[in-house]
Amino acid sequence: MINLGGSNLQVSVVGLGRMRMSELSMGQAKEIFAAGSSETKLSREDIILQSKCGIASGLEYKFTAEHIDSLLLHGPDTLIA
């Protein structure tokens, strides 16, 4: 286990992502992950959930992160010049 960045959050040195799985979009990857994880003996405390999103100016964002442990802002932030 290692610390995530400068935080005290302990994470595995190995992670699983779905960035290159283009056929899994619009929430499909989350549904597959939920179905698969329910078949394991892992509890929620055993998993660190990380997600990423972008920010585009002129758009309204409604976001809840109650189930996410770590959120990354992806790409250039158009709100900060």
C-alpha cells in the first residue's frame, strides 16, 4: 500500500481502469463493475473508487461524489486561464 499523492489515503500500487474500453460508455462500465463486485467477498471498505471528469466553461455541473474516494480533473481546466 502507498499514500495517494500527498494525502493519507492508502491505496494499492496496482489499479484497474477502463479508460481504453471504449465499448463501455454511458455508465455501462459502472454497471458491470457493480455486478462483478457483488460476486466477490470484498466489502466497500476494501475498495478505493477513483473517477475523473473534465470541466467545460458554459456548462452546468450537477455532481455527487458520495461514493467516490478520489476525483481527478482531467485535461486543461477551462475555468482557470
